[in-house]
Amino acid sequence: MKVLEINLEPRLMDCQIIDVDGKRCGKVDDLVFEGDVGSQLKIKSILVGPRVWYSRETGSLAALLSFFIRSNKLIEVPWKYVVEIFPIVKLNVRAQELGLRALDTKLAGILERIPGG
Amino acid sequence: MNFVDLLLGFISSAGGFIDISNLVFNPQSAAKFGYALLWPMVVGAIGIAVYAEMCGRVAAIAKKPVFDLIRERTGFNIAMITLIASNIVNLLIATAEIGGVAIMLQLFSGLSYRGLLFVAFGLLLLILWFIKFKYLEWIFGIMGMFMVTFLVAAIKLSPNWHQVVLGFVPSIPFEAKTDMLDYLYFAIGLLGSLLMPYQVYFYSSGGIEEGWKEKDLITNKITTYAGYALGAILAIALSIVAGTIFFPGHIQPQAVGTILLGPALTMGKVGLILGMIGMLFSIGGAAMETSLAGAYNLSQFFGWQWGKFQRPSEAPRFTLSWLIMLIVAVLVLLTGIDPVKITNLAVIFSVVVYPLTYIPILLVANDKRFLGKHANGRVTNVLAWVYLVILLVVAISAVPLLILSKGGNG
């Protein structure tokens, strides 16, 4: 079997993602490609979330991660929302519209009730 | 370039240079070996200045803090291991620093240590919750400059300056094998206390917090080289004070506050109080820095919103991270564990994290795609690579030396 090596320049994997408001909303945890054999391969979407972490991990570290982080969340960010890829991945849409920063929104509601929060 | 910002940056870096690790390792090493271990502080100060300057430059030009670099350069797996190791060390140091704050408050008030742990926690919580990054740095940095009291004490104690100068040259002032192990253990501990990774995590994140740009590169250079040089002089002063007072009588200081004997002997009550203020704010500033460093690392690894330039609710997971660091640290201290013992362990174990922290910084600071014309020059590169070799040697030998020398008590 032929192994296909893809060198993404500049590097995309593990890059910070920020939304249209400049809010940090995750990392490029993985990429989804589309394209048939013999045709040009294109990036379809960016994957963000804990489910990808387990697949990237192996052995005891994977077990440790899955023990502490129970979430199985996975968010697919369509490539059409990406407007810049270097040095940071910028989106032209708000994070909440894609389901990113959902936990932040919940926690912010609690912290806002505390004076100075 | 704003002169006031430049001055405040310089003072903050000098005043914020000392933490509990210097207040533990310097007196212990000087009490045992006199002035013979001044050289590791020069080596350590140059090393941290070289790497912090690179971090600041990367933050200003590429807008990337250290843990972004670690994950991008080493990938998810190694970065995760680095995250776990570095945050265990951050937590250990934060615990030691909060314990140190409680000890200083006890010296001021005479109240119970356990009760003052809650006071220390409450004060740090209020400060971190309400005060923005820039003012945090200024308050602790400026008040930390009261550590100059120890420099005055060192001069007033009239040490043997010839011996002091000889201390800047690595030498072998021992005969027995156990002394050699202790000497190497303290040399590595002193180096470790100046090269603590939390300093670069905090410094680079601070550069992003303050929105550094190309024009701030000069501030970055002065803050790191001049500010850290003054900070190192203060650290050396601690060793001179301890070497002059404790070494001749073979007295081994065990408590954090013992070094205050220097200002007290030379300047009386005023010196004692000024020294205590300096120590309180140095240790308090480091408690704040280490708690934030843990939160910065987590947030930057996972890509969460972070920063002290905004309200706590605007970066909720970052806020909860430093809050949990503070809570866990106080819970550990409530078990009755001695902050000095935690400091010894934390410094030695932090050394193990060195390569994983410093290599990605060097790689990016060399990368013209990120930094363009601001990528490392030849001199910086030579220095950085020399230090990387030193860091690797230190990282490999730290834990074996801790065991063989029984923590410097071999």
C-alpha cells in the first residue's frame, strides 16, 4: 500500500482558532480531506474537540485522558468559514454559531453573577 | 516608546525576579558553601534572560505564547505530557509560594499559620479577580523592589570581597565526596531557581496580554537583560548575606524568614520591616505568577479564551483554572506540609521540564516565517544553543543528584 505524506505549509495542525470577534475558540485538532483517487485533495473541514484527542493518543495517555475528560464532543468547522491560516486560523463567523465555546457561554453566565465577574 | 512603561517594565522584572525558591536555595547553599556558589546565579540569569527575550520577541511579532508553540511544534502527545509535567511543577511552586505568603503574614502579625493560609488565599483571590494584568505586574514588581534592602545589608555586612569575587568562578571548595554531591545539588538548585519554566510561560503570555508589537521589542530587551540583571544582583545579595552570617558558624537556616537576620543586624527594626515587605511582595507576586502560569498553559494548550486584560467571565475556563490552582495549593498546605520542602522538590522537578519548554521557543525564535528579520541573530543563537546543552545536562542530572545528596544533606 502506498503511504501518502502530506506536508501542510504553513502548519495547520494544533494551531489556535479565533472567531470573527477575536475570541479564542479551540485548536485545529484534526483535518478532514475530500477528493477521489487521482484528483486534487482538498481540506473539507477542521475538527475540534475531545473525541479527536483520544484518536490521536495511544496507550496509557489515552486512558488517562478519557478518564479525566469524559466529553465525547466533536465539532466540525467547514473550511468555507476559514479566512486566514497563518499564524492563527481565523474564522469569519462567531464561535457560538458553530457550537464552539458552548461551555464558556454557560460558565460565563455563572461568573457574571459574582461582583467584578 | 513610552519611558514610563519602559521604567515600570524594568522595575517589574527586577522586583519580580525573586521568589521563594531563591529565598530557600540561596541561604541554604551559602550557609553550606559560603560565597563559592555565586557563579550559578550568573549562569542562570543569563540563561533566563536569553530565553525570556526570545519569548517576548515571539509574542510581539508572531503573537504566540509559549504553550501555543509547544503544542504546534511538538504535537498533541508530547505537548500533553509537557502540560501535565509543567502544571504539576506550577502547582508545587504555587503551593510553596502561598505557604511563603502565609509565613510572611505570620512574621508581621504573630497569628496562626493555618489561619493565615486562608488570609493569603483570600487576598490572592481578590487581587487576581479584580486587578488587571498590567497593574498586577506593577504592584508586585514595585513592592518587590524592597528586596534592595538585602543588597544594602550585604554591603553593610562588609563581606570579604576577595572571596565574593572568587565565588563567581566555578571552584572545588570541598574534600569529601558527600560535599561534592551537595555542591552539585545546590549548583543545580540555584540554576533551577532562576530558570523556572513558569517565568517564561508568564512572561510570554504577559507580552500577549499587553498587546506587544514590533515597537515594544526594545522594552522586551531592556526588561529581560537589564531587569533580570538587577534581579540577579538581588539574588546574589541574598547569598552574600547568608554566606557572611551563617557560613562561619556552620548554621544551616531551615526557615524562609531566617535570611531577615541580615537586614535586622545591619539596619535594625527598619531594615527588618523593609526586608519583610520585599519578601512578602516577591513571594506574593510569584504566587500570582505561578497560579496564572498554570491557567495560561491549560488555556493555550486547549485553545480556550484566556487573559487578565478582560473580565473573569469573558475567559471563564481560564478563570476557573487559576482559581482551582489556588484552592488545591491551600488544601495541600492544610495537610501541614512544609513549604520549604515543597520548594526543594519543585525546583528540582522543574528542571526536568526544561527541554520540553525551551526547545520549541528556540525553534520558533529561529524561524524566519514567524519572525522575519527579527529571527535570532548569530550571538543569540550561539548563547541559546549553549544554554540548551547546559539545560539538558542539568535536566538529566537533577533527580539523581536530589537522591544521592539527600536533598543537599548528604
